[in-house]
Amino acid sequence: MSESQQWDDVDDYFIGHLAPEDEVLAAALRDSETAGLPEIAVSAAEGKLLHLLALIQGATRVLEIGTLGGYSTIWLARALPADGRVITLEYSPEHAEVATRNLARAGLDKVVEVRVGPALESLPLLADENQAPFDLVFIDADKVNNPHYVEWALKLTRPGSLIIVDNVVRGGRVADPANTSPDVRGTRAAIELIGSHPRLSGTAIQTVGRKGYDGFALARVLA
């Protein structure tokens, strides 16, 4: 058995027992694939992790940067109380349309607001609205802008909020000094920002599974 097959098998075992998908989640993935969206949604195991983190956090307000087909959005929104709110930012109108349908089928269209356009344009507008701070921010968009997204997350949260940055390992490329691609440089900048910022305490975890060798960073806002 290859190493990657073993990763898949272990993922299947854990997901089957701890994070089984219901028909709404499965349909969100099917419809995303049918619509031609890239198959880069979080795994069911990571979706359940996001769900649990939102529950542990007692989150009532969540910001997601990068909606895709709404799969991770469903996991997050299901963790919120009846008066909770998710605002999710998606660059592509086509992706946002798929996500909106998936969220409506999940019965979450009154909980989730999908905002379309470049996140670095949507975030200042969101800040201008002077809404209540977010309890959790999930960043899973274009990696080149990760440090900017972390900076905006700091502006839109409160002490005690959580910031999660997905896909920070990407096969180990983050630690390869010879790799100077914009996405890798953006991820390094985000990690270094988390590590050096006086208002953040964070870590990063490597993962293996159906999504290959990757990982995520987790940071808590201190003040």
C-alpha cells in the first residue's frame, strides 16, 4: 500500500466515525463539481474541525474569506446559534451562485450572507459598516494575499477571537527556500506576521489525508 493510499484510508476511517457527511453536505460537493468548480473544498474532517472550533469559541459571528461552493460555510454556519451570522467573501460570481444555491438547500440562506468581489475590496467596505467584531475568521482564498487577510482579520475581530489560515504547508513548499512562487511567499508572510505580531499567538499544524500533505495555521487575538 502506498503512503498516500494509507492517508486516504485513515481519513475515510476517521470521517466515517467522526465526521460523516449528510445529504446536504454531499450535495454541495456534487453540485460544485457539476458546475466545474475546482475540487479544493476542505475535507469533511477539516469541516468538522471548523465546526467544533466555532462551537468551542461560542461564536455568533463568523467571517469566511473564500467561499467556493459553500461547503466549509455550511460546516461553520451549523455551529452558530439561531441569531448567528456568517459573512463569506467570494471573488467569483459563478462560485458565489453555486454557494448561494447550496446554502439555500441547507436552510442557511438567512444565516449566511455571500458578498461577491475581490476580498481586498470587500473587507474595507465591511469595516466601514462598523458591525460587531467577528469571533472567528476562516481564511481560505488566494494565498498571495494571506498576510493582508490576516491584517484585516485583526481589524475586524476582538480579543479572544480565532483566525484560521488554510493550506499553509502545500507539500512542504512553505519551508523550501528555493520556492519563491507568489503563493508560497504570501503564506510565509502570513506565518511570519502571526509569529511576530504582538496581538497574536499562533501555531501551525501539518496534516495528511485526502487533500495530500498540507496544514493550517491557528491564531488567537490577544488584545
